[in-house]
Amino acid sequence: MSLPTGMPGANPLRLEFPQSLAVYDDYAAAQKTVDFLADKEFPVQNLLIVGTDLKRIERITGRLSWGRVAVGGILSGVWLGLFVGLIFSFFVDEDVLAMILSTVLLGAVFGLVWALIGYAFTRGQRDFSSVSQVVATKYEVLVEHKVAAQARELLTQLPGALPNAFE
């Protein structure tokens, strides 16, 4: 049975009538506020931390080349082959080592071919490796309207309260 949207508990990531309690530049400060309120016996189930103003950060980790792609493909194939070989080893009685070595070898060949084909299709468009992450630039602590005044009063006791609290 599903609950109607307006009922408490229908969506744990939603407050019924949220009000802004404070806005912070980093998650640690927002977390510190919630932790402080928890220490003061505040009903923290009435709080929500919302990351806003999202941006994507991509850190370039290196230049790609045919050799680098080949080595990466072989290594990932070896791990896949080892995993498959270990799983198969539970069901084989004879020559388990030869079976594991053969799956590792087949995995390496598969990984090499697959990586080189993938790189050939993107050749010239993306000759670098990277890691990316979506991060928020602001973190807003929201509070349910029925306990907002209590939260604001307790938050005035927080040592070193941020200047942008209660925006």
C-alpha cells in the first residue's frame, strides 16, 4: 500500500512545509549544524540537507595512447577472467589451476580487444582519461515549519555560527 504524497512518511526525502534554517558553503558546516541540533535533543527527523547550485568537476588524470589503453584493457580483462575462473572453480573437479589460468588469459584477450575497439571509435575526440563528480556549491538546511522556531533558537547557541545562517 502506498501512502499519498501529502502524508508524512510518503517520501523520506521531503518535508511537508520546509523553511530555510541556514545556508552553508560546504557540507561539513551543514552536517555540523545538524549534529549540534541532535546533541541538543532536537527532533532531527524534521531536518533536510539540500545541495544546491550543482556543478560538474572533471579532473584530467592523463593522456591516452594506444599503449595505455591496451594495458588498461588487459588489466581489467585479467581481473574479469580471474573472477570468472574462481566462480567456475567451484563447479570443476579436475585441473582447477589450468581452468583459472585459461579464463584469465581469455579475459585479458577480451579486455584488450574491447578496449582497443572502444578507443578506435573515439580516436581524436577524447585522448585523455579523467574522473568526474557532480558537487553542490551551497548546502541548505531545511526544517519542518512546526519546529522551525525551536531550531532557530537552538542554533543561536552554536559556537562560531556562520554569517550566512538564516538566509
